[in-house]
Amino acid sequence: MINRLLREDRATFDRKMSSRSKEKVTAMFRKLFKSSSKEGEGSSSKQSEPSSGSPARRLLRGCRDSVSPATTSSSPSFPASKSTRKANEEPPWNKTVRARRLMKEFNDLQRVQNSRPDPIFTVELVDDNLFEWHVRLNRVDPESDLSNDMKELSINSILLHLIFPENFPFAPPFMRVISPRIEKGFVMEGGAICMELLTPRGWASAYTVEAVIMQFAASVVKGQGRIQRKTKGQKVFNRRTAEESFRSLVKTHEKYGWE
């Protein structure tokens, strides 16, 4: 009987002790989870704060925090900034003023030459490039020596090459003679043309391509231009030589004037 009572008291004691230990363990875990939840709430509140800057910048900050300095030294390849794109893009007037002006002039000249059986000059694009033209001057002053040379040598036209810069019509075109080889007449090495109208100092945006061609037709006759007949000692007629000659004459005339 006594033993049975002792066993019951021991079982009751064990139950009480186990319930108390469970309560202690539960209380301990509650404290732990409560402290961790507070820390988590603090960190999450910091992250939930409004961040200044774009999502890309926040992403970059996260990358910088998670990588070593050696890795951050290599710069990632991002799209070019607006300023870089603007520097690489063509200026607006290159796509508007130059193209519109040349398209209008080319169409007008095509319309005029198609309406006449024997136009003074004709124009055509070089490889369908609106900014590079070939011009064939079919007639000059019929009483000039140059006109007589053309008739004698059965030369039907003088072929000119025009290149329009990006800032046309605010800058003049570059023009040179391709064929035939002309002596004097203000035609220089490479076919460059010594004419003030073709220089930045003498150019005006109101000048048309037609005005440039007619001015050349007058100046080549005024300068007593002739078709070169000698085969030896001929001038070198190419674009590079023409550009060099033209740059040289522009510097000379800027220093000493055009008189």
C-alpha cells in the first residue's frame, strides 16, 4: 500500500516537473523568437524605407556589398549614356537641313534638265549618295579657247565632282575637276578649283549648286583655261591631291587675301 502511494506521488511529481520544464522551454523559445523577430523587423524596416535613386542604382549597391574589391575593379558594360549617344549621333541639321536642301535642289535640277533637249549641265548622284554628286558641264562660252579645244578634241563635257559636308549649306561643297585635264583656268593640282566662293570665307548659305556650277563655267574661261594636250608632265588628277591643293590655297588666300 505504501509502495503504491509512493509510485503515485512519484508519477504526479514527474508530471508536474515535465509540465514545468515544458513551460520553461517554451518560454525560452518565445524569448528567442521574439528577439529575432525584433531584429528582423528592424532590418526589414530599413529595407522598406524609400530608397533614393533608380532600381539600377539600388541593384548596383547590392552588387557592391556582395562582391570583393577586386571584382568591383572591373567596370561592367552598360548602355552608353545620353550624352555619349548624343555625341555619337549626327547633329539634327545633318538629317534635316542638309538632306532637305540637297533633295530639293537635286529634284529641281533634274526637272530642268529633263525639260530641255540640250541642258547646260546635268547632275547625277554618285552611288545613290545624296551628299556626293557628279556634274557634267556640257557648254562653256562658245567664243572661248576652251570651247574650241573641246570641239576639236571631241570632248562633250567637263566632269566635276562635288562633295557636300555635314554642315552644308552653312559650309561650301568641295568641288574638283575629274576630266578632262585642264591647264590654267584656276584649275590646280588634282583638279582643285581656286575660287573664293568655294571657301568658308567666301561662301554664303544662300548659294545654290546651280550658282556654283555657273560661277565655275565663267571663271574657267576668265582664267584662260585650256585642255591639256601634253602627255608628259601632266598634273596628277585625283581626290587626295585635289584636297591638299585646296587646303594650301585656302591658307594662302586667308593670309594674303584674294586680290
